[in-house]
Amino acid sequence: MRSTITIQGMEFYAYHGCFEEERKIGTRFLVDVSMQADTTEAEQTDDLSKTVNYQSVYATIQREMAVSSRLLEHVAHRIIQAISAEFPVQQIKIEVKKLNPPLGGKIDYVSVILSQE
């Protein structure tokens, strides 16, 4: 069967932004990911090695969030590429939210959503 696997609300302190200060000081980010995978074998065998390991996906996202970028689009693209290379997924949707962005007023977050099929 094709399943949707999601991990939501991953929080990271990272150094992404167009302004040099953002890349020096850093800020908090939230990441949500949704992946479609064939989980038939895992459903039948109860074997973690037959599905997408959430802990490994988290580690992949954590690794990519540690690499400074100017644009959220670039961060999200790198995460999608890394997940696609490391895990047997057919579709990925990712949202990267930058909390309290420096836009001159009170803003909860800005975000970028990318999808790959």
C-alpha cells in the first residue's frame, strides 16, 4: 500500500537569511515533511527496515538545516534532494518556516512549501 508518512513541528536553530546578520545570529525554524512510500512489506512484517525510518529522516533534515543558505527555497530543495537520495519515497512535500523574520514588524513566520513527485 501507498502510505503518507509525516513528521511535523521539527524545530531547529539555524543560520539562513539574506541579511548577513541573520547568517551570524541565527533564528528558529520549523520544518514539516510529508512523504509517500510503499509500506506494504512493513505492514506485513512489522520490520522497521522495510519502511522509512523517521529518526533517519529527522537526522537528514537536521544535517541540511545546519548548512547556511540565503533562501528558504534553497534549504527546502536541498532537504528534498537529500531525502530522495536516501529513502525509498515517491513524493515529498516540505514546509520550512522561519520564525520571527526581520521584516520590520510583528510577524509569526514566513514559509516556503516545496513538493516533488
